[in-house]
Amino acid sequence: MRATRLTMTKRTRRIDTTLLIAFAQFVIIVLLLSGVSAEYQSNMYMQEWIAQNAWPVGYLLNGYLASTLVGVAIGGGFLLLQRWRSTGDLGKK
């Protein structure tokens, strides 16, 4: 029984660590996208160049995608925190 509990704890920690790393990467990508989006909105030359050479990218940089992903990152952070707290409570029992 104890060996099974120890294996489950190690597996849960590994999954939690993997989720935390993936979430951190997602947050970094969202921050970079937000920065590029802000630059796109304030730089007229960049807007013109993208409109001529890569027009679909202009839709992604218009600010809606970045703000949506920031909301998803905040929500995901709360879900990860809730999961971390619930697995911490199970480990104490």
C-alpha cells in the first residue's frame, strides 16, 4: 500500500512539474505576443509592411488574440493553483 502511494506521489509531482513548465512557457509566449502586438498597434510602418507582405498576421496582432490569451493565462493560473492546493491537501492525509 505504501509503495503504491509513493509511486502515485512521484507520478503526481512529475505531472505537476510538467504542467507548471508548460504553463510557464505559455505565459512567456503570451507576454512576447502582447509586446509584439503593442508594437504593431503603435508602429505605422510595421502595420503597412504586414498589410502588404503578411496580411493574416495583422489579424493576430490587432490586440484581440493577445488579450484573450492573457485571460486564458490568468484562468489557467488559478486552475493550477487550485490543483496544487488540492493535491497538497491529499498529501497531508
